[in-house]
Amino acid sequence: MNVVPPTPPVHPAGNIGASGLFERFQRFRPPTFTSIDRPKEAEYWLDRISKILKPLRCTEVEQVEPVYSISNPYKTPTKSLRAPSPRFAHPSISLSLSLSLSLSLMASLLLFLTLSLLSLPSLSSPSPSKTHLSFPLFSIPLSPSPLIASLSSNTPKTQIPRNPSPISKIPQNPSPNSKIPTISRFKYTMALVLSLPIGTPPQSQPMVLDTGSQLSWIQCKPKRLPKTPSFDPSLSSTFSLLPCNTPLCKPRIPDFSIPTSCDSNRLCHYSYFYADGTLAEGNLVKEKISLTNYQSTPPIILGCSRDASSAEGILGMNLGRLSFTSQAKIQKFSYCVPSRRNLTQRSPPVGSFLIGDNPYSGGFKYVDLMRFGAGTDNLPYLDKLAYTVGMEGIRIAGRRLNISRAVFRPDSGGAGQTMIDSGTEFTFLVEEAYNKVKQEVVRLVGPTRLKSGYAYAGALDVCVDGNVAVIERLVGEMVLEMERGVEIVVGKEQMWVPVGGGVTCLSVGSSQMLGVESNIIGNFHQQNLWVEFDVLNRKVGFGKADCSKVV
């Protein structure tokens, strides 16, 4: 949003020098560009600048010196303008005054600027030489929020949302006999994190890529902790808060997927508890996200979290209407999860996150997303916004386990769906499937090798001491069989995860221990694998890759 400056006073005639002119000029808070795809904004900018300059009585010598340059991520010839002063800084176009400004040059500058802007690609139409946008994707440990130490023990906590998103699914209309899951003691330690430039001018914010959740939210800078690297709303000209009377905040039909309320300031407030105990609460806002130096989304609805238990925000990518996928009208995206085998290296492993067509998709194999009709709206355990696929079975060490395919599909209450979730670390199976997997692993390893009565964080309960290489050889790989012959092959190295103290655990857990009623394929079992979400055609593709080499 452009700031309209007040009508400037006329200063007395006389030469006050370039520095004096510049100081006076800056006092009137000249407007900046908030977008670069609209020539109308250029006209507005020039109109406002001319109104500021007129009473300042700039001479013909004090003129504009536009510098002709470009910052183009596609490395194709494009035109833009840049000038010295940082006041008009923009990610791709900077227009400013060296306060050598000439009113007689304004008309030609307008024509030049308009032609330059029109030569830029549309926000919705990337360059034909490259039909996707690429972002580095890091597999890194989650950071504790700097807020945690400042949160008092009596901080009010709102109730768990009935349709939470990323990790758990709590029934909306539980029957008298249904079991309400509780928040697990389990805490995820690793996540897929990318940085997105948010606001105007952009501020880079780390966000967890989460295909299992809807609302995207960022850490906003609290006044009591001014040195945190969080997003500072006061520095963005496109930031706006949603008031209580926003339909989203007071919907006619309660939307349990976005639990909202009005706070004491009459602003729209949200609260999220995730199944692993992560808390995020704050205000709903509107803000732009930059996709390239010259491409940005329109203002989209985000959470601006003041109190959260992790330093990273969330990029919600599920099928919900308020997900980043839906609001940015993304028809296809994909990611490649780097191997965590070399976490001891100084720099974290780097994969890739793509928006648009994947250049490697020729070798992908696709499975259709399951469709749910209107009759499934009230199923208490079903998450209709998740990327739900039809799983057929599981093989371990080449042996197919005796598990009915019905176990991997929603039952009459919605429990049992199988979802692809980048925001969950490990794979969790409903009780019937998990028990079969556990029995087979114990048979291959031998019960004497297991740590009796041990469960890592209450969720991974098949653990061993000592040399894991022997265990890896005994168990071998696991294959998750999908419809249409699609398979996710989990290598023997990815079957086990070190949890500290010389203990290694099976990287498959029980959904019941986590407190959910779904089968969830987590990112640990998506390493060195392209996973493509074709939202338009409702299918998910998989392809093997060395994810550290595809950026």
C-alpha cells in the first residue's frame, strides 16, 4: 500500500544545496512501489513525486539520472530502472532521486518506465524458458523459539482445534464411544525448511514446508524481544491486520480447520495446538510473499504469531482454501528431500522446492489422490484437505506382510486414511498395520537385541543398542506399495534413526502412540525422492533422485 504524503510546505526561494533538498524531500515520505506489474503504479509514483518536488523549486540542473539495469532470475534480457537512493528500493526495481531531479524529464521518464514495466513477464506467466520457480530446501533441526523463555507458566492456552492440520486429526463430532486423542509427548526434531521473502520490502523468513496443514504463519517480532530475527510488520508497507468483522473470523458456519476468535483489540485471533505439542497463536493478517525478484503473490491471509514454541513458521500446502497452495493459485509443486546421512557436515543438506512444472517429471510414477464426496463431511477422523493416497500393502525384506488394504483407507468414521505429509518427520501407521510391521522386524532382528520397555519420546518403541549396521543388514529395506504400481522404497539406512546415547530406533511408529488415527508417510521416508503434487489433476508423483544435486 502506497503512503500518500501530506501536502508539503513551500520553502523560501534560494539555494539550500543538494543535501538540504534531499533532507526536505525525505521528510515528506515519498511513496514506494508495492508491485511492479502495474504501470498505473508508476504513474501514481510520478504524480506524487512531482507534487513533492514542485514546492521544493528544483532547478533544471537537479535532474533524474536513471540507471538502466536489471536483476532477472531467468537471465533473459529485461529492462528496469534503478537509481541511487535507497528510499525507493525494491527487490527488482529501484527508482529514486539523486536529488538532482528535473521536472522537464518527468514525461520521458514515465514513458521509459511504462515501457520497461510492460516488458516484464506477468506474475502469473513465468518466462517460457523456465516454467518453474526453485527454492533451496534444507533438512535441519527445529529451533526453539526465543519466546519460550519469556512465556510464563500461566499463559492462556485455547482448546485444541477439532480439525488441526499438520499432524493430528481430532474428531469434529465424536461419538460417545470414540476415543479423543491427547497431545503426544513426542516432539519432531528435524524439518524441511525454506526461506521466503515476505512483505514490502521483503524480509526473509524461515518456514517449515508442510503439506499436512492449511494455515501459513510466520513469527512476528514482539516488542519485548526486539533483537529476534522475526518478521517486523512495522517495516512492511503491504502488511495489514484482519479485524474481527472479517467473515473468516466470524463465519456463519464454524470452520474448525481455522480456529479463530476476537481478541481484546477487536482483531482476528487464531490458536493452533499441533499433535506434538507445538503451539502457535497470534493474529490473522494479509501480506505479500515474493516468489522472485519481480514476482509476488497478492496479499494473502497468514498468521502473525507472537507466541509460538518454534522459531520457524509454517508454509501450509494442503488442499484447504486458505493454504498457500490455494491462495497463490499453485497448480503444481514438488520437493526433493536431501539425505540426512551426512548431518555431521558443517553445512546442512540442501534439496529443492519447485513451484510449477518439474523438469525431471518424465520418469515419475503417479498415484491418484482419493476423492471424498459430500457424505464424508461429518466423518470425525477424516481430513479431506490432506493429500490422501491409496496404499495397497507393505513389504519388508522382500516379504509382503499380511495386512488388508482396507487398513490403509478411511473406515466408517474416517480413520485409516494414508497421507503424504512433508511436515511429519517419521512414518506412523494405524495399530493393525503397525503391529504387523513390528512383529516382522522383531522376527528378523531377534527379541534379545531390542531394548526392552524403551520408547523414544513415547512414539518409537522398537529400539536397539550397539552396532546398527548389523541390524540394517538383518532387516533390509521396506517398500510401501501404492495403487497403480507406485512404490516408495525405504532403504535399509532409512529404516533406522539414531536418537542419542548409542540408541537407534525403527523409523516407523504407531499412530495411536502419537495420538492420531491416520497412516502418515513422513519426510524421513521421502529422502532422495522427488515428490510432486499435481493439484490440478489430483495426483502425486514420485521419482528417485540424488536430491543434493538437483538444486
